[in-house]
Amino acid sequence: MSEQVVVRFAPSPTGYLHIGGARTAIYNWLFAKKMGGKFILRIEDTDVERSTEEAIQGIIEGLKWLGITWDEGPYFQSQFIEEHIAAAQRLLDTDHAYKCFCTKEELEEKRKKALKAKTSVLYDGACRRLSPEEVEKKEKAGLPFTIRLKVPRQEGSVRFRDVVYGSIEKRYQDLEDFVIVRSNGTPLYVLSNTVDDIRDRITHVIRGQDGLANTPKQILIYKALGAPIPTFAHMPLTLDPKRAKISKRRHGEIVAVHFYKEKGFLPWALVNFLVLLGWSTPDSKQIFSREELIEAFSLEGINRANSIFDVRRDDPKFFTDPKAISINAYYIRNMPLEELEPYVKEHLQKGGLWKEEFAKEKRNWFLRTVDMLRSRYHLLTDFVTLGRPYFSDE
């Protein structure tokens, strides 16, 4: 019997759910559905200073609005810190890691000397060479220490096959003994994320390209802990028309899922659009029902090339990517009228135009009117603005 596919979406709750995170969740969800697997939601909330309850709720509500359902969770990374620390201790006990007593000042001085001499700025492994007696002496003196993973010091490489980017290789000599636990005792992301994935039995890690650099380090941790290594699939970046990476900081709310809800998008229309940012079928099909998309989806369909999200800040006609608006208009025109009805009702209620008679004695008139108008509209908010003369007594 083949192993069950288990995937996860693991956002950091430092802000609203943005389109990049939503796309990651959608790809994981689709793959789980396609493979009859399990989709786990895990909130990586260990950045205490930046994580907020408001952001956690925003992520959960955004996923629910999109129709992305999870089989387990939400789990919270902060609840498993003791597991992460125990894993670090295990790595120390099995001689896969060591305590590093080098201070920030000493490390900075080494870096400056290396730059001046034009040699490698990677950590030189000074504390790796300490004897057990020297380590004990420093500990008794109360010196703070980090914990570093021992990278093999021999000829060789970390090699893996990424589903999207193919064969990837990182030479051991290009990797320093990297820190897995800070001097204050808190584990770093590279350790916590790996330990969580081992515990949750994640079989496929589907995430953004920015996670690619961490993968060789994480594979070394998997090996050191004797855990099976998952399949990796890294998605291309989403860029704006100027080739800048889409981000909350640079682009603001226009890249937030809730922005599209407020602007009058249908949830599935946004899902359909986001899927096409970096994924395609051989026949370049553009419109998919839920069932069609699950059937068509494959990791092999993810493109290597970065996708362009055609953000148009100051365009009077298009407030966002015209393709997104076009897909939304398609669904408004073509979805079953009874499925469209509650969305129109919701927006008319927000606009102060809803009357209870539209759901009772005037329902047939209401549905005929919506059916007549929808061929002209691109957004649900158009029923409130352009459709006001039909629904208002004014």
C-alpha cells in the first residue's frame, strides 16, 4: 500500500493573507485533493514580536472565504517549542551538532578579516574543534552559546530533485555549520520547520521559491535525525510588471485576499486566477470548475518561470490585473443564478439596498433582474453602484 500524501500550509501570522500565501495554500490543497491525501494548516507563530491574533484570524477567514478547507489543524508552532529543543539536544547527543561559544563580536571580526583577505566568510568551525573538557569549562563559566549543525567536512554535496527546478546540488564546502538554536535558547526556523514536518509526516513540501535556499540545510537535519526526506516542489515567484517581488510591504492591500472580497470578487474566480499564476495545463485552459481543477492539477504543471501579477495602481479602468477581473466577470455571467444570488444579496446588504421582499414576493423579479444585469458587470460591487437604479427606491 502506497504512503498517504500529506501536505501543509504553514504561514507566519505577521499580517493579512496575501495572494502569494493564498496561492501556496491552493496548490497544497489541490494536490491533497488530487492524491486523496491530507492537508494540514499550521500557523508558524514563533515570531512573538510580529505575530498577532488578528493576523491569525485573517489567515483562517481568508482561507475559508476562498473555500480552502483543511483536514487537520490549525496547529500552532509555538505549542511545539519543547519538541524543537529536544531535537536539538538529540543532535548534540548523537554528535551531529555542537555548542558554539563565539560571540557576535568575534564572528564579526572573523568576517572582516576574511573579507580583507578575500577568503570565505563562512564560519570557520572553531568551536567544532573544542574538546569535551573545553566545552565543559566554558559552560561552567556561564558563557552563552548557540547550537550549530555539523555539516559533513568531506568531499560531497547535498543533492535532491525538486519537482519544479529539477536536480539541485549544494556542495558541503559551500555550507557553513549553521545555527539551529540561538544563544537565548530559542530554535531557529530551519530547525522548527523541519521538526514540525517530521512530526506531521509531511510527504511533499510545496512552497515558494524563497524556501529553496533553506532546503539543503533542512535535508541535513532530516538525515541527522534519521527521518525520511519529503519531496520538494518550489513555486516560482510572483512579480509585478516592473519585475519586483509581490509583497505586503511594497504593494499594500492590493495583494491581500480580503481586498478582493471587498472589491466584489467571487471566491472561486480568485482561486481560478491565482492558480494560473505559475501553473498551466498543456492546452493552456483558463477556466476550471472545482472538480476540473482538482482533476487537472499536477506539480509537474508548475512553471519554472516567475509569473507576473499585472498590478495597476493608478489605472482608472483596472484597479488590479485585467485577467483577474475578466475571470471574475466570466463567473458572474455564467455561474448558476441561484449560486450567484447570495453573493449579490450580501453586497446589496452592505450597500443598504437589500429588501426582504427580494427574497420573498419579488424573488422572481429579483432573479430576472440579476440575470439581465450580470452580462454587463465585472464585479459584485457593480450591482450596488451601476445597478442602484434597479434596486433603490430613490
